[in-house]
Amino acid sequence: MVVLRREIGDVLRDARQRQGRTLREVSSAARVSLGYLSEVERGQKEASSELLHSICEALDVPMSLVLREVSDRIAVAEGLLIPDTVPAELAASLGSGPDGGWARSRAELASVG
């Protein structure tokens, strides 16, 4: 069974480790206790939307990318095919650059599979 809080924690931990940052650094930047952040990363605590926003800001990773990665992981667990593109209408509505405002790639987060 897929547990949402575990998937969120895994994606957050992967993003933090990829940046070479410690729990202490991120917890301080996010203004959350080190112990609580550790529990979120291990999937033992549910992160509220406000807390998730603070952690994402501390990691400088858009929450939308974190949630998309979580969604993709769940889809893989459910055996669904995942499109690897952003719909043109959505990309156009997000920004004016050639990438539609998607300044960061999904590669910044953990790869699925």
C-alpha cells in the first residue's frame, strides 16, 4: 500500500540530500524543529500544507514539483503510465519564457523508479 506521507518524506529527503544539506540547515531555514522535520522525511508525521510550503521554500524547490514527483511515484506504484510533458496550455499560463516558467527540471527531485 502506498502511504502518501512516506512518499512526500522520501521526495523531500532526496531533494535535501541532493543539495548536500543537513536536516539542521533545512529545519532552521524552514523554522521547524529538527525532530519534526526528521519525522516528516521518514513518513512518520503528516506535513500540513503550511509546513510543506515552508520546507519547500527552505529547499528552494517549488511545492508543485514536489507534489508532482509524489504523484508520479504513486502512479508508478499503481501501474499507470506517466506522461513526461507539461500540457501546452498549463505551460503557457505559468510564464513567459520558452519553458513556460518551469525554471527547474524534475531531475532536481528524485527520479521515479
